[in-house]
Amino acid sequence: MTAPAPKPSICVYCGSRPGADPAYIEDATGFGTALAREGWRLVYGAGDVGLMGAVARAAQAAGGDTFGVIPSHLMQLEVGKRDLTRFVVTENMHERKKVMFMNSDAIVVLPGGAGSLDEFFEVLTWAQLGLHGKPIVLLNTKGYWTPLSALVDHVIAQGFADPSLRDFLTVVNGPDAALSTLRKALTAPKASG
């Protein structure tokens, strides 16, 4: 008898601030709850502030498995959330991103600032270079990522990327749509290479 396949781990990139619209916290909370109910593990930046804190507290409240990764220099600023299922402290940001990426099966980007953009563009670039095939989902709360999506189209239109760049990401509205997209992507048969 074979062991059941491990449940997916979903890496969430998002802001360490709550943002200007309550809908951002609402969607972060909804997504954290949905992940836990699905039985999937949350992998995130281990902060207890902003959208990071909201997604983690919601996942925990719904009984979810949580894996947080934080660099030592952000322990105070991001209020390192030590009551997670697994809590990892890294030496720097590069190590944090690597540990988060290596311990996930898919990436979801909620609203956030420069750090979230850095994380998004890194995994998008790696996908473009063929270094991974993990799904990348932008949760477009109240159109937050619409300008970013337009920028990707502009980069393609201006000849700085192949149109296939668009295929590496999916833009969705709301936690339910994100979950549905992930379900399809994570159960799709893998192309043999």
C-alpha cells in the first residue's frame, strides 16, 4: 500500500502592512482560512503584522499547518510569529526567499510593497528561465495587481519578453478563485520533459 501524497504547501508573499483598504485584510484572512480548510500548509514570511499576520492567524484559527521563515534582522520589525507549526530564522533575505520557495508547491501573491514585488519577480524570472514550473497566482484584491499585470503586458509589447511570460502567472479576484486555480494547477498532470 502506498502512502498518500503529501498535502501541498502554498507560499504566500504579501505585505507586512495592512494597506489602505480593509478588503486587503479581508482577503488575506479569507485565503488563510481557505488554505487550512483545504488541508494545505501555509509557507510565508513569519511576520505577525499586516497581511502576513492576518493570513497566518486565519490559517492557525482554522487548524492549518503553518511554516514561517524570517531573517534575524526582521524579527522585531515584522514581529516574528513564534507560535507557528514550524518557525525558521535565516541569516538574510536571500536565504529566507530560498527556504520559502524550496518548501512550497505554488506561490500566491497578495497585495504588498517592494518586498512582495521582489519575491514575485524573482519566481517569475525563474519560471521564465525554466528553473521551476510552480503555479504563480496574483490575488488581485480590488484591482491591486491590475497595474502590475499591465506592466507585464507592456514589457511583452515592447519586445523585452516573449508573450509566453504571461503564461507563467494567473491573475484572480478573491480567495475562492485563488483556491480553485491552485486546485486545477496542482492536480494537472505534469508534462514530461
